Amino acid sequence: MQGHGRSLVIRDPVWNTIRMDAVAVAIMDTAAFQRLRYIRQLGLAHLVYPGATHTRFDHALGVYHLAVRALEILKAGPPVPDHVWRDAHLIPYAALLHDIGHYAFSHALEELEPERIAGDHEEMSARFFESAPLKAALEPLGAGAADEIYRIIRGEGGNALRGLVSGSLDLDKMEYLRRDARFCGVPYGDVDVERLLQGLAVLRDPVTGDWEVGLRGKAMSTLESLLFSKYQMFRTVYWHHAVRAATGLYKRIVETAVEAGLVSPIELIGPTDEELLYQLSRRAHAGDGPVAARLAKHWLPDLRERRLPKRATEIPAWQLEDTTLPDWVSGDTTEKRRWEDGIAAELGLAPGEVILDFPVKKAMFQLDVLVDRGGQVVRLGREGIPGLIDLPSLAEELYRTARVLRLFTFRRREVAPQWLLEKLAGAGRCENPSAASAVGVPV
């Protein structure tokens, strides 16, 4: 880092040079933000891709950089009403702070049931916004700025430019795809970010009359590229079988520790990756009973030493089109845990040593974008745009083909796919039939 008064010029391996103004530097210098240096961007993916040790800190600086660049491009575009730019100066700071509330190992714990954690990372951001140093850093922006920044992060409020931080075209996606691909050593996330930025425009919704960030028609091919890049990254990195195995083991450790009273949901807020693992290990070693012993002597060392759960079987989602599964298959509910422990007993394993994994990402290919087609503004939503592109159908197809239903066991076991489906069918018959979900339809 090279300092210039209160501003900074930061050398970054992805964007080369990031220039931060005085307010951004003050935010970065707070303990709440510095904590992000120790939260890995991709959770447990470094156990599969050794280079994936980049952090939420790096990523947040990158999103801030893209936000500054995007505002420059939008302001140089066709004129729009003055009110559109109201509070536009807050967008880069919202971009900088959008991940301030992340748990240790990023998104993993957000897959747990609400009673086991204290909320998602956007909800947790509110706790960090209450810290005195962060409040002081935001004071130069004026009264109410902190509340408005939080609303932008949540995708709420009336800021016409909030879509840059939370939406189908948010800069978060552009940044993490490029950065994650770089550090994982794969080519799939190399999105033409500059072309996408140049294609941004502030457009008026023909239905509501509201202004929001949209895309010029000539940049639609780049949006297609973004969609495919995201699909490839989910399929090869984020939902890689060993990444999901490590994530499942980590979630099982935390949920078991919470159930056993070794840690409370509120205590999950704040610790960094290594702090949380140390805290869990210390309390498990000090605890009594078989659960504490299992955590201390087996599961935590297994995670540390990369002895991950093994695939007993797996079934791609596209092979499940005509299959009805229990509604809890994609969650981490009590019903699912009871079913898993029953399977564990059948396979000669201890309670907790079977994990059924069927990852879900409801907004994975979210498409809700205004598009300027040569002066005519239309919305690209679930219905697509006739005569132009059918991205929504493509998005649903990509989502369906990226998902895989897997059964993991803590000691090697092998079962046939049909055996797993029969066990799930038996569980589904014990439930309210209306509660089951057809797998062929993305959820």
C-alpha cells in the first residue's frame, strides 16, 4: 500500500490499482472491517484448490473499486433526472461494506436452520454498523448515511442505483467470479467486466416509472458470458464434491456444538475462521460426554487434517426430473438429521456421520434487468424478451444441471443410487404429500 495523505493507492492482483478516498480508508481501518482479512472468501474451498486463500477483505476492496468505476461510467452517460443521483455517493461505501457481517468461512453457516444461527450475513451487518469506530468512520457522510448504506446492502429503499450493490447486475458477482477464478487457478470466471461496466445504463421502468440500473442491448452477450461463467464456477468450484464434503463436515461440527451447548448462536457472530475453530476445539476438549469427545478427537481433527466425508453415492439433478423428494432435502432441518442418523445406523456409522447434500441457491441465476433495445426499454424477467434472448429458460436449465444430490459418509461406504432414492421415497411417504417437492423445478 502506498499512502497519499488520507487516501490510499492499493496494488491488487485482480484490478491492478485500487484508489480509496479518505472515508473508504477510515472504514477500512476499523476493527470490524479488518476482521475480513481473516474470513476466507470461499470458505473451505482451499482444501481442494490450494490457492483459494483469498479473503472477504480483498473482495470488498474490489467491489468498492468497481462501484467507483461504474458511477463514473453512468454519470458520463445520457442525462437523467437529478433525483436519480441522490445518495449516489453512498454506493461505493455500501459496496465496500456489503460483506461486513459474514460468519467464519463465509456462506457455509447460512445453510443451517435459523434457530442454529443468528441470521444471514446481511442481517448480521446491522450489528457491525452499531460499532462506535464504524459509526465514526461514516460520520463525514452526514446524518442518516449509515442507515441508507445498510438499506442499499439489503436491496431496500428508494436509491435508484442500489442495483449496483444488490441485484441481477450487482458488482459483487462481477468481482467474485474474476477473483475466485484467479485464485483457484481456473479459467471459467474470466468475465469481460469492462464490457459489462460500459454497457450499464440508468433506465426508466416503463411500467412503474422508477429509475434503476439496467443494461444496453449491445452488452447482452456479456451478460450471457457472466451467466455461463457463474454456472461453470458453481459446477467446478463452489459445488465441487470435496468442497461440499468439507462444508458439510464444518456445518455438522457447528450445529452439533450448538445443540450440545458448547457454543451459542450469538457466539458465532464475530470470530474469524481460525478463531472459531480454536474456540470450538477448546470447548470440546473441556466438555464432558460422547458428543464433546467426538468433536474434539475426531471431527475437528478430521477437518484440520483434511480427512473429509466420502461420497457413498451421487445423482445429478437432471436424473431426478420425475422424482419427488421430501421438502427437507435441501435444508438442514431436524427431520433431515433424524433421517441421516437412521441411515448412519443402517450403514454401521455413529450418529451425525451421514450427510445428505443437495445444495440450493435460489438466486443463483436471478434475472430481473431492464434492457435498452435501441431506445425501447423492456424488462428481462422470467418471461425473457421475445425475439432477443431466452436467458431465463437457459438460467433454469443451467441451475438444474449444476446441482447434484450426494450422500456423504464419514467412513467409506458405497450404496447404489436407487437405494438412496428408495430410502428418500420411504421418508416422503411418512410426510404430508403436499410438503414434498419435485426436483425438476428449480427452487
